[in-house]
Amino acid sequence: MTTFTLRAPEEMTTRLTSAEMRSWLHDFIHQPHPLPPDPGSGFGRVSLTLPADAVNVVATYFNSAVSSALRRVAAERLGVGHPGGPQVYNTGQRTGAIPASGRSHDNSQSGNEMAVAMISFVIWMIFVGV
């Protein structure tokens, strides 16, 4: 377990507990789905004791900072910023359980990542060579 200190809107931080967040992360990893946008850092601050591997899996899944991923999970469950409680969001994210690596086995996604890596490498080599 690792302690994560999170800045978030006060309406979120005053209601957030480590035990709830651990449960929410577990649920999300086993049944990923679109989440609301990051409500952003606010004036509240909370420290949560969470399994680092679970936090990193969710952050990797959304390709975001740990704090953003945690705020998104909490915003969904707490209904922060959304009158009437939790909402369903369609952000085009994958569905199905998240593999242990935090990545999907979608071949087109892997191919795109490989192309970006190769292009970045070539650009870096050109820059170093000059």
C-alpha cells in the first residue's frame, strides 16, 4: 500500500475514504467503463492509502496522471459536479477487464503505439545525429 495525496474539489475530498477508493479501483479494473472527465484539482486535499499497482493500472488505462485517474473514479462514484448523482459517459474507452499489464490486447492499438514509438525514435536519432 502506498499513500497518495490528492488535490480535488472540496466536495469530493470531504467524502472520500481509502477503503471506498480501494473498492472502486477494484471494481473498475474488473469492469472498466467510460468515466467522467477529470473535475480538476481544487482546494481540497486528501491522503489515501491505496495499492500502487491498482492505481497505476487505472492511470495507464486512461493514459493520464495518477491524480487525474483517481479524481475521475471518485467523480463517478460520488456524482461530484453532476446534479442527480453518477452519470454514464461515453468516452470511447475499451470495455472488458483490464489485463494485468494495464493495456488492452487490441492489435490496432498496439500497432499505433509501435508506430508512434518508431517515429519518435527516428526523430530522436536525427536530432542526435545533427
